Amino acid sequence: MVVFGLILWYLYREEREGRETFRDEEAEEAVEVVEAEGHSWWYYLGLSGVFVIGLIIGSELAVRGARGLVTAFSLNQTVFGMTFVGIAMALEEVTLVIAPVR
């Protein structure tokens, strides 16, 4: 966590001083779009809060669904976690890689 915090501090300091560290064209386009929309920082803070709440609710629903599957099929929780959750995460990674390659 300390290393992560130091990296964030370094990036913040570099951006604050006007040096564009690790920026690419897509990031520049995104900054232009955000600036063109003209929303205040409260808008983006509110959106971030809504997204965090959505992640929490989605995570809770996923856990409840997994518990239901384990109970319904009388599966061992360890086997379920190692097999099905592993497959789901691998499929997610595959879809994240395939989209840019296409």
C-alpha cells in the first residue's frame, strides 16, 4: 500500500506541474470531452459515489447468487470457488484482451 501511495503521489505531482506522465491519445481525448461538457467536480464526485454503490450492490448480489448455487447443488464451497469463480474470472480477462485485439 505504501508503494501504491507513493506512485499515486508521484503521478499527482507530475500532473500538477504540467508534465504529462503516462498519457496517451485516448486520455487526452477523454480530458477534452470532460472539459467540453463543463460539469463541476461535484458532478463527477456524485457519479463516483453512484458507481461505488453499484459495485457494492453488484458484489453482494454475486455472493448471494454463489451461495444459492452452492446450496442448491450441494457443492463444496472450496470446489465452487476454485472452479466456477476461476472460470468466470478467466473469461472476463479473455474478453478484456479480445476487444482491443479485434
